[in-house]
Amino acid sequence: MTGFAATDVQSFYFDFGPNNVVNRGNLTPTDKADANGHFWNNIHSTNDNDITAGSEFNTVRNSLGTTVDNMTVVVNGTFCTNGLSGGGGLMSPSADLLGDLAVETATEDYMFLNGNNVDNRAFTISGLNPDHAYTFRIFTSRKATDNRTGRFTIEGLNSFKGENQAAGTNLGGEGINQNNSTILVSEPVFPTAEGAIKITVSRVSGQYIPINCMSVLEQSGITRPSVDLSDRSYYFDFGATDKAANKCEITPSPDANGNHWNNITNTADGSKYADAGTVFSSLVDGKGEASTLTLTLNDRFSTNGMSGGGGLLDPDASLLGDLAIATATSDYYFYEADQSDCSFTIAGLDPSKAYKFHIFASRKATDNRTGNYQLSDYNIWAGTLQAAGSNIGGSGINQNNSTILVSDYLFADADGKIKMTVKRASGTYIPLNCMKIEEYSGIERPVLSDFTALTLAGTAADSRRVELTRQSVDGKPVNTFEGVADFAEGEFTLTATDSEGATYSFGKTEADGKLVQGGAALTVAAHPTLIKFDLDAMTYTLTPIENIRLIGSAVGSWSLTDYKEMTYAGDLTFTWEGKLEGHDTSTDSGRIGLYVNGGWTAFKRSGVDEDYNAVLALDNGSDIPINPGSYKMSFDLSSKVLKVENGLDGLDPDRITVFGSSVANGQGADQVDNENQGYIRLYDAMLADRYSSGDSKQPFYTSNISIGGNSTVMLLNRYDDMRREFGKYVIFGVSLGNEGIHGASDQQKIYDQFKTNMLKLIEMVRADGKVPVVCNNYTRGDFTADDYEYIRRMDREIGLWDVPSINLLGAIDSKTGLWADGYQNGTDIYHPNQKGHQEFAYAMVPDLFDALASGKTLCMNRVAASGLDLADYTLSATPEGTMHSFSLALVGNSDKASGNIASVKLADDTEMLVSYSDGKVNVALGDKSVGIPAVISSDNTLITLNYTYASGIMDVIVYNGDKPAGSGRLAGLAIEPAEFVLDSSIMTLKEFMLYRSALSADDVESLAAGELQKGSLEIYSTFSRPEAGTLAEEPAPVEVENYAMSLNALRQTKKPIMGLGDIENELKYTDTEYYTIEGIATRFPVRGNLYIAVTGSTAKKVIY
């Protein structure tokens, strides 16, 4: 690259940090030169302590103080700032170590990448001379004991990538835990044809990556690199056609820049999905000319976008260049929560040429959604890009609007293919909006070695446990070896063996982190150490693990000073035993990470093993969900497996684990003290009230580990969360909605998947000694009639399983599958509001867990009964606590022409009457009534009242046996039942069922077929004619056996017989039985005495 006469043209100095903020940092003076005679430029905070995305610095001076026309610095993504002694800046730089960058106001503060929220950020220098080369000298420093290493990618016509460690134990010498001497120096980089160079800061190790100051040397006389951008660039817009519910648009060609696009869309108009196996051919280059390229989807992608889907609607060309086309950035491909990696393959590429990928992803959302975009076949590259997160695009802009992920040069395999795999780094839904591929010639295709083994030898490694594994990408082995070593204090070298059996010895260079053949031995301290050796890049990373600490909300707070320290037990294993008592909310489970060396570098969950233990990775993955409790933990540095065992002698008999999705964790409900007051939280409060009032003998409580977006597939994939729960009871709270029933091309397949997986989950928790309870499905704001049919079918299915269940559908159903009016969370179609959550809570049997704890057996089938003549008895039932929605189901018959059947006494002291007359079952309340033409004389007549409070609808359905007899509806009701009374003179009753939610027509049909629906069933009792000798004159009310999973009971009271004064003369009849007034049967009545005579179902006082 270097010519014969490189000439220095000018240089520039940049100080990054706060804008003269007390105790954080100061600007370097610009009105005078520093001690070296250099003038500086300040890239400083623009909004409190942040340099917000889009901030422009238009006055740039060279080192002589001359302003350079048209030269600007634009900060593409938000950086934070900090510094001085409190912020760990380098307060006393040494000119002997840092040369002309040893200016205290420049080294004492910095801007930094907040790795808790983002993985990379960039800034762009424009107005540069495209014919000149620029060499960058970058200094980073932050006092901290954890390893904070950043990667700095400098991109113009050509690119440079290098790393600089800012922080770490003894990095600058004994007791000096920050960089005080190492400057990253780039190779010469040429600007783009437009005169721009972009510098991207990304994480290698640690969370917070700083950049303190930088100098740039401009030189002429250096030959531009022999890299020619061919005539061909390719533009791709990922999304759907404009017929996909106004959520996507294709990009027309040519665009405003004259470029032609390829639209990679859904498989069929109106479909949400781009199916696996779809091939996009007839692809064109940026000039609109035909190409040999094809793009094949290896996995199914979903589509979304526009304002409702959170696409980037107004892209800024100054930030995104030629990708700033609204139709391309406003929609996207993404993969669902229950999918893992998704990929596509581009074929028809030229194996002799190099390709560079420019990848853009953006989705408006406050949660961190970061993807890892991997390109593979001949050589391999991967990078991360954050699409969503709070304020990542600037204050109030919760989506990426500036950062494009640019790959290294990639070569296709011999067949002309490169595969892109989209992986999940953080968050659930990972998007891909648009992409540009540039084709280059003049770049030598690299020759790749094939090292099959790597060993360590020396005083540090001999006779010590060393575990090294060769890595692979897409099943193809690569020359990277990762593992862990239980080092003794000492040194070691590396020996690599290639596929031909030849061996090579490697050691370190003078530069930390670099390997060279025949290099010096690496020296280490006596610590378990994570090790990584990349024999292609000739780099190494050693991360000694001096301590591991549990930090997170389950411990108490996200603070480096609030932790539980694990003990090193030897043999690469850390252990801890104790109690976690941190704050647990019903919005989210408690969380922890395993933080190393007193800093913010952490092991986080990246997967699970075959036994459902969490598998962790350093600085990759998600927090480990765990709620307060007593635990025993062990963490194996070799396998990265975290095992969590119960710290109690057995399962907690009071703990109810809730394992579900966003509705179960309270999304849509109001917040109190940062906790969603969802139906589980409301039920938890009710359980506490029952215990404090003495209504319950046990202090039941909920432990919520529900996560938004979860399906049954996701619950199985994260079953390790359940394995870390040691409560006796489990509530499952997922629905066909998240399973993907809406819009599915094969809805029966989705239905079957949900059923199969739920039954598997039930089996799994039972195998762990736990008792499962299942919430039925519920409505959504976008369900169709077909969706609703599957929801009702699944509810009927669950109601027959051998588990207690909760009928959520009947509590909030509009009777069309949508949320009842006024019960949806605003425009959020996926969640109920606070009122909706309250209705769900009312549908839960209050003493369900008291009944389970009592050892009560779940009744699976209907109980046979001969029937009881209600002319002689009054039945009444009072629901536990507040009841809104309900179903009352009565099985029996009547041969009478008219009379009362039942009444529902309401909380406002009014009464709803159920009666029979004129061949109709009548239901009346005030001026509202409905009459159902029906015959009720058949032996097993089923009468049901099915009321949903939210919609105000009561459906009255009558069956004769398994044949529908009639149905009708009352609408506009707003009632709260207080007591259900059967004081009938006409009914012979066999069965009584009281539900805390409305049965659907499908559920009623199930009852008519002789099945027992158990969802939200509070009382199920049956009745037969009393045996002889059991009658009493005025017996007290007795509780009737309740077969439902509840300790509540229906009360049965004997009516007075004919009144005490109604005595008739009676002669003996052969079909009459006689009882004394005390209720004692007698075979030999005495003439003239007073008896109770029972003939058939009629009893009266008589004188014999």
C-alpha cells in the first residue's frame, strides 16, 4: 500500500468526553495549543451526559489551529460520557508512554459504549481527501479490575480493525488497573469516494468500552489499495408485499439514488410468512442489470413493519447513505420467539471475487434486540447489530437509525455460495430490514490452514486440567480453539497439528494478544482461566477468573457491591449455597448473572443441556431467571453448565410457580411500584388475604417466571427456568396466540403442536414432583372466526385433561374471539387492560390450592345419580369471594307444566329467576328476559346459564340428553352473583355445577355428551333420593359432597313437609312407606297415630 514518498499533509487531535461537567470531565482548550503545540477538537456531550445520535461537530481544526472547510464529525449512535477520578479516567498521563496524546484533559475523560444496552456504536468523519491516506492513533483507558477491551473498525475504501484494552487488573503495572501506555495504531485507511471514514466501537470483553482521545495523520504519496469495486452492487429489501395488512411495502426501482432493488418478500400476498425453501431468482444488480444470483430461504422468516410494526419510517441519508430508502427500512424479516437461528443462502456468486455485506436492522422497541449476523462458506465472519433499545437512536428514539453492520471481505465457496445466518444475541424478535452487497476484484483469495489439534505445554499447564475444543461454524471446523485451564503460576507455549500431521509451535509477540510461530512463552498466574486461540487471526485471549459473584435483582440489586460470592472448589468448579432474597415482581422473574473479577463482565445463559441445566457463555446471552429462594449452585467452567439444586429439604409447599407468557406476567395491566397488577399478581394478593383472614391454612404465594412472547416451544426450550423453581405447584399460562395460530397456513398443525407440548410439559413437572394447573386459552384483538374455533376447541380439550384448569376465555370473551369492548389494552391487540386482568383473576377458584394441598383427588368423570325431588329440598351455593362471570349447569328433569327452577341472588339485592312455563325455560331479570322453547321432561335435561361479565352477555343453552333443545341470549347485563338458590317445586335434580367463568357452546356440548369440563369449576355435586330412615322433621342445612377441586360446598336443606297443620286421614296403601315424626321407618304403623307417608316422590303428614 505504501508508495515511495509518503508526505505528512496535516494531523488532527480529538478529545472525547463530557462538556465541562463537574466531577465527570473537561474539554481540552481549543483557543490555544497544548504543551506540544497542537490544537484539539472536542467531541463532547450534547444532552446531559450523552452524545446523542446525529450530533454534528462542524468546526474541525488541524493541529496548527486551521479550520478545515467541509470537514465534520457526525456521531451516528448515542455514546455516554464519563471521566475524572470518579469515572476512572487516566489522570496523570506520561509523555514517555503516550507521546503527544499525554494531555490530561484528553485522557482523563472519555465517551463510551454502554454495553448493557448496545454492542456497537459509530461516528463518521467526512470532508476528507479521497486521494490521501489517514492513520489513526486511538487511546482508551478506564480504571477497573474487569477486562474492558474494545474493537475499533475503521472503514473507508479499505478498512482496518484492531483492539485496545482499556481496563483490567494490573494492566498498567502493579496496582494500576487501567491502560496507561498502549495506543492502537491503524494501517493507512483511504476515505470513500465521497471523502468519509467511519469508526465503529464494539465490545470484545466487558460491558463499557471507552475511547478517550485520538490523533489522525493525513498523508499523500501513498498508493491507494489495489481493491476495485466492480460495477456490481446488489440491494435487498426484506419485508412483504403491500397486500400484507398495511405492514409492508416493496421498494420500487430505481430509487432516488438511481439504484435498483431486489424485494425479498412473503411467499404469498397477504401471508405473514416467507416459507422455508422459497427461492428468489431473477435478481438484478444496482444498475438493474440481470445477474446469476439467487437467494434461497433455508428457514421460515416472518414479516412485519411500517408504523404498527416499528419499522424505521424516515431514514436519514446522512446516517445511512444509500440504504436510507424508506420502503427498505420501514419493514423487515424477523424470526419468532420459538425459532432459533434462521438463514438464507445466496448463490451464483463469483468464487474469484470478494464480497462485502452492509447490513441494516431496525425495530422500534424499548427492549434490547440485538442480532448476530454470520456469513459463512469459504471464510467466515460474524458481527452484532442492535436493532432496538431505549434511546439507542437518540433521546426518545428507541430504534437503530444510524448503524450499519459492515462485514470483512467474504469469498464464496467453490459453488459460488455464501450463507447468512441470523442469530439471537439479545432479545426475542431479531429483524433484518435491508442489505447491500458489494463485489470486489483484486483481493487475493486467502489460503486457509486446517489445524486439527492444539495443546499447551509448560510449567503453567503440565499436570493441570486443560480443556480445549476446536470450534465450528455451520458444521465446518475453523481454526479457533476455546476452552479453560486450571493454570498453575508459570508459563506455556502452544503446539498445533495440521491435517497432514505437521506440528507448529506458537508463542506470543511483544504485543499482548498476538501470536507468532516460534514466539515467546505466555506467562499466567495461578487461576482458572478462560482461553481462546485464533490461529487464522493469530490472536489469543486469556481471561483469568479470580472470583465469580452472583449479582442481580434476585440478590438485591444490579450493583457491584451487592453480591453473593461463589467459592472456588477446585477442578474448574465454583459453588455457592444460601438464600436469595432480592425483590421479586409479578412483571418479571428475578434475574442474576455470574459476574467475574469484580466487574461487569458476566457469564449469562446461552442455552440448556439435555438435563435442562443452564449453559452459560461469557458476555453473551441473557440474564439467568431465578426468583428468591434457598439454593445450592455449582458452575463448571469447562462445560459452562450451571446446576441449581433445592436448598430446602423438599419442595416448598406454599410456592406456586407461574410458567407462561406476557399475559401471565401482567402485560397490559396497571403498574404499582413497578409491578404489573396482572391476574397472577391479583390472585397472589387474594391468597395472602385468605391466609391473613384465616380462610386458608397455608400462606400460598406465586413465583412468576413468565416471559413475553413465549409459546409451548419456548417453555420447553427454557425448561431450565422451571428446574430452578422448587415450589410444589405450577400454573401454565400460554395460549395458541403465541403458538402462531393466527395467520398460520396449517392451523391444525399449530393446534396439535400446542396440545403435544402442553401434555409433555405437564408430564415433565409431574416427574419433578410438582402439581400442574393449566390456564385455558383466551381471546385476542385480531382473531378471526377460524382462530376462535381453534381457541374454543382447545379450551374444551384442556377442560378434559387430568389437571385442574382455569377458564380464562369465558371471563373476557366478546363471543367472537376478540377482547370484550373496553377490556383491550388500548391499541395493544395482544393484551387485556387492568379490567381484563381482574376478570381473569375472578375466574380462578380461590381455594383451588387449599383443595390440592388437602389431598383431594381430581374428579375426572361425571358421577352417576338417581336424582332428588327438589319439592322437598332447597339447595344453595355461595361462591368464594367475588364472582363476576359464571356458568350454572343443572342436570335433571321435570314432568310439571310450570314452576320455578332456580334463582340467582345478586350483590345489589335483586334476583334473576329461572323458571319453566308454556313449554319454555325462562330467564328473567327486571325488564330483561328470554324464553327458550324446550322440553325438560327427558331424563337428562341439561340447563345452562353462561354469563360473561366483560361482554354483559348470558347465553342460555338447553339440551335433552346429547341433543340440543334450544338456546337464547340476554345482552346488556351487568350483574354480580352472590348466591345460587334452587327452591323448586318441579325439578328432580341429578347434578349441579357452578363455574367461575362462562362455558362456551362447545363446553356445553361436552357436558351434554356426558363429559366433565373442569375449567374454573368451583362446585360439582350430585343428588339421589335419600335412603329410608334419613328424613327428619326440620333438619339443619347439610353440606353436599363437592367433587370439584375446591373446599366450597353446596348446602342442602329439607323443606317442612306440608306444614305442621296439614294433617290428612290416610289409609294404608301398598306402595307407601311410613316414618315416625322423628324420621324413623316403621313396618307396622298403628292406626290413629301420626306418621309421615312417602308415596313415590310425594311425602305428607297423615293419621294412619
